[in-house]
Amino acid sequence: MEDIQQWIGIDVCKRWLDVHVRPVDKIFRVSNDASGIQELLITFCLSLTLSVLARVSFTFIKL
């Protein structure tokens, strides 16, 4: 099985985290609180190779 590099973009706002996963084009939203962040971490801990881009105030930061 070939590993596929994924890019995860997270748009942060007060109430929501909007998430877009490329190249699989998975798009979803979680609440910006402890339960939403937990859901996000559980979702992405299943993948071994991640490159995460978090967008905060129009600035991209590679984590």
C-alpha cells in the first residue's frame, strides 16, 4: 500500500474549525472547543503522514 501525503488546511474562527483535506477533498467542520478539537485529533491520529497547515489571520504556519 502506497503512502499518500495529505495536506490539511484549518480555517480558525471563534466558533468553528473548517477543515479541508487534500488530495482526497474531504471537507468538514468541528466546533472550536475541547470536544471539537478532540474529534479533529482522533480523525487525524489515524493517519501516519500529515503535513498540517493552520491558517490564522491570513498567515500560513507549517506545524
